Amino acid sequence: MRRIGRLIAAAATVAIAVLGVAPSASAQDSKRPADVKHGGAIAGQGTATAPGCDQCHAVESTADGGGGFPRLAGQSAYYLEQQLHDFASSQRASAIMSPIAKPLSADDMADVAAYYASKNDPFQPLASAGTALLREGEQLARVGKAAKDIQACNSCHGPDGAGIPPAIPYLAGQYAQYIASQLHSWRRGFRKSSPESMALVAKDLDDREIAAVAAFYQQARNAAAGASASK
């Protein structure tokens, strides 16, 4: 029954993405079209109360594979805007992001989310983990783990983490360190969004499983590109 309940929850999450129903109090409150140019100014220069987002989120700052801060380029505006609202409301606990998000207006959030969604920065080649860890991560991503009643991550996040816009983010090419940190945050209750799916899954994953699936998704996009090029 537990497995069935999870599948129902996952289906509901996918329905949110497909139908565009807001997952919580709407992150799409802005009544005007998003201003991408203004969003770029916020990203580059910040506001009177917040530093420029690119100080932490620029591709160049994580090209070494550190990845403590997530890649935002090409992520859906809907998802990014919702995360800013979650940081502002403490649905996501972050000593860094919550103080930055709280002073932003709804329009600021919409604009900077649209800016990053519009970017098409190349994915950096990142160091790959060991073969055994990647295989374990691939199994969790594509098949899940029946012994622990864990469904495949791809069942919600799309083929090898490609994402299902607007509500479900891509994981393919995202930094392993960041993916792992967020799974730990859900497991410890610091990230309160998606309690019916992500929180449940994260609590069932041990430290090695988290490291494995994070490592797999970090290299998934480059691996797929390499496979396509070889055909």
C-alpha cells in the first residue's frame, strides 16, 4: 500500500507539472509579463537589499565542479519563481537564500526567474565519480530500489532527469554536491516543500545512495550527449 501511495503522489506531482496547477500559494502572482531585462539587472547587480545572484550562480563560479550553488540557466521560470517564494516563506530553510528572497517583490522574483529561464549557457564538463557509484545511481534513477520501496527518480523527473516543465526541475547536468545537499535537507526536514514525494523518498535514502544518484545526474547530460554524438 505504501508503494501505491507513493505512485499516486508522484502522479499528482506530474499532473501539477502538466496542468500548470500551482503547487502551493501561487508563485505566479505578478499581474504583468516578466521583465527579463530587469531580471538580468538583478542577477548581475542585485537590488538595494540583495547582492547580485550571479555572484554565486554564474556558470563560471562552479565550472570547477564544486557545485555548492545550483545551476539555474534553463530551469523553468515557474519552478525558479516558486523556489524564491519558498525561501521567502521559509518553506525552504537557507541561511543564505532566505534573507535574500524575503525583501524581493513578487515582480522581482518573476523577473529574475524569467531571466535565468531564458539563458542557454553550455553545460560544463564535470568530473565523473567511480563506476560502481555511477551504476548504483543509475539504478536508483532509472529503476528505483524495490527492497526499500523506492521508486525510480526518473518517474517524476523525466528521462535521466531531463525535467518536466513547468513544475518539475531538470537534474541532468545539475551539480552533484547541490543535489546531495538538497536530499539531505529533505531528509532532515529543512526543506518542507514536496512533503508527499521528495521528503518521503529522501528519508529512505542512505548517505551512499544520495551520493550515488547525485553523481549519476551530474554526468547524465554529458553522457547522453556523448552517446548521441557517437551514433
